[in-house]
Amino acid sequence: MKTSRKEFIKSSLLAGTALSMNACNMGNSPSLPATESSIKPVVISTWRFGMEANEAAWKVLDSGGSALDAVEAGVKVPEADAKERSVGLGGRPDRDGIVSLDACIMDEMGNIGSVVCLENIKHAISVARAVMEKTPHVMLAGQGAYQFALSKGFQKENLLVEESKKEWEEWLLKSDYKPIANIENHDTIGMIAIDKKGNLSGACTTSGMAFKMRGRVGDSPIIGAGLYVDNEIGAATATGHGEEVIRITGSALVVELMRQGLSPDEACKEAVMRVVKLMERRKKNLKDIQVGFIALNKQGKHGAYCVQNGFNFALKTPERNELIDAPYFLKV
């Protein structure tokens, strides 16, 4: 039986509609993919020095640059500031009087780079990016990381400023290692951003806990602990006592919780509650630590949560530029 041209077109349209409906019903993705037209650049970073860092990142984002370039440019600001005592130049030393840096970076493709226990190079984040882009590895440590940095043109520099040296000499009188929660001078800058194309990237860099044991590594250079990016879902970064973040692979956990449908706020809170439960199980005092998370999902929505009052984060969007106190668990 012959089919008229009109009937053929009608049946083709019906079949196409049915296929489209079936495609929409397949899978249970928690969120629709962001489109370039729906995205406004967003950058979010930890602590008050994130305000200046965000400004540098925003110049990249606002000009149409990539989130990867933005987060590197952003965290390089505190890395180069000798007055910031927890990142890069001016960071407080370990108990042997040596400043060592940790950093990692991750882009929208799942590419990663990391350095641990890096000495004499202030821009640890740029060395981490070089590891990502110019080696077959994802992490270099200690002397190997330093030699690699020199081979790529990074300049040797004494990172121990006079103020940090004096504090270290005073610390040696008692050598009492009791890091104080919420003291930014032993903390981290973590930054995550989404660009005009809807792509996410993140960076995390620190000099670690002041007067730490030589060779100590916290969460900051560990992908999945201090930083994690999944370009289909979102990104997260952590700050505070790294040992507690590592126990729960904190940043990867936040992203996975967003994958399950939680908002950035809810995901950060649930990750903090995992920290709380483990502290309680080990009979540790929550007042002695701080752990905070910030997160950004694919739609550009942000969130944050921490163990106790005192953690803040910097947010910059086309409409907002502010330092925000994070909600917290421990009420005292």
C-alpha cells in the first residue's frame, strides 16, 4: 500500500517526538547541563584573602578566559604576598625552620597536577599546573618537585620572611604543637570557578600548619581531599585541619553528594557532619579543630559549611562581591 507524502511526514514527526521523549526519560541525572547562555561567571575562595584573589581571577573570567587560568591567577595573589603567613612567600615554616609548600590544580577535563613539600619556589600552584601539563605524572614531591620547577624556569627564592623566622624562634622555646582553630596564619586558599562556557576548575595552595613536622602533608595537594572538580556536576575545596579532611576524602565527597541531588550548601554540611561523627567516635574535642568546605555546582550556585564559627569565604559574581561568614555546626 502506498503512503502519501503527507502521511509520511506526519508519521516521521510522531516517531521523532516519541524518540525525544524516550531520551528525556532515560537516566536520572540530578541536574540539567548548563548552557553557555545560562552561565554567569562565578568565583569562590576560602578566607578573607580570597577577596583580593577573586579580583585577579575575575579579570580572567570577565574577559572570557578559562576557569583554569582564572583560579591559577587568583591564588597566585596570596602566594606572592609576604604578609600572608599561610601561603607561598611568607608562609610559616615547619619545626626545622623550613618553609615548604603544597598545592594542586584540576581542570574541567579531569586533568590534575600536584606538588608536595616544595621548597624555595613561591608559586607552588604554577608548578602544580606544570606537573599537570608537562609530565606524565600527577604529583611530584620534595627535591624532585624543586628540580622540576627549576628545569621549567621557576626562580629559587628564600620564602622565610623575618616575621615568620621570629615567630619560629619564639616557638622553639617551648616547641608546643597545638594549632589553633580559625587562625588564618596556618590555613589554605582554595578557589573554584565557573567560566562563561560553563566549565569548572579549581586550585588549592598552602604552606600548611605552622611548625608542622618536617615532611607533613595535609589535604591541600591531594585531589579528592583538598580539591575536586567534576565538570558534569560541580566542584569543591576544603580548608582547616587537613588530617580531618583526608579521613573523609572531603572534597570528592561534597561533589558526589551534589551528584546525588544535594544542593552545594547541603553537600558541604553533610561532609562536615562526617567529620563531626569521626571526631566524636575518636573522642576528640571539636573545639580544637576547624574544617570548612565551599562548593559550586554546574549551574553556578554556591554553598559552604564548617565545624565552628569563624570560617568565611569570598564570593564574586557579576552582581556580588563580598566576604561571607559560613554557617557552622558547633554552637558554644
